[in-house]
Amino acid sequence: MTVEIRYEKDTDIEKISYINNLAFGQTNEGMLVEKLRLNPKFIKQLSLVAVKDDTVIGHILFFPIVIENGSKQHKSLALAPMSVLPEFQKKGVGSKLIKKGLKIAKGLKYKSVIVLGHKDYYPKFGFLPASNWGIKSPFNVPEDVSMAVELTEKGLKDVSGVVRYPKEFDEVG
């Protein structure tokens, strides 16, 4: 299946919300993307869509976060959320979004990405338990769904602490 991965455009915004809502079966993720897009830290090059035959069928967002340990703060990105229309799931669309997003993030000089996601899916992209680095989620989630990947060699060297997401993550619960 031929799928193009590109930056989101203003004309994609409504479709992105629809895809997130449909893929997750609720409106939280669609609202999260809408709210994050208004945050001054939003990076347009890190909001990507998958397009097949001129139709947006998937979306991924990487958003700046910090990993905080006392007075130390380390920059990172959160991969959240990623969605694909149900009829295109399990066809490699999500993989293409993740690979392209990680490549762009590395090009923007980010050293790591954090994800709360399926423990059997994200490791194939290099994600490992965040606890390997002493990184904890601020949310009450099972340890094996909180993962991190280094985009550069030793990208998480001497990094530990609690992930601090922007307030929009709390607002949509």
C-alpha cells in the first residue's frame, strides 16, 4: 500500500480530530491534539499525517516535554497520540508514521522520545521500558507501557526523573 507521510496542513485539522476520535473510540485524543496545537511549544514539523489517494488516514504527534529530577530538567518529546483509521490499521501505516517522526525528531536535535503505549508494539521501534533509565510517568500506568527511545547514542545518559507533560494532557483526562 502506497502511503505518503507529510506535515499536517491547516486543511487536515478537522480530519485529524476525526481520525483520533474514531481510532480511540472517544473524543479525548482528538481534543488533546486540538489543545496542543494552540500551545506555543507546538512544533508543526512534528505533527504528521499519513495520506493515501489524497485522503488523510493517520496522524502522529510528537510534543516537547521535560523529564524532571529535582532542579534538573532534560528536554525530550512525547509521542502522543498516534491514530490510524480502523480500516487501515495493521497495514504498516502506524509504523511509517513512527519511523518518519523519529527521523524528523532526531533531525531537530531531540535526543529521546517517551511514549505511553502498547508494550508489544513500540519495542520494534527501539523503545524500551523508561524505568531502564529511572524515568517515571506522572500517571498511574503499568510500568511496561511507559517507554523511551534514545534518538542519539546515550541520548538518555544521566537522565532520570518524572516526565512532565504540558497541562493539556491533564485537561482531557
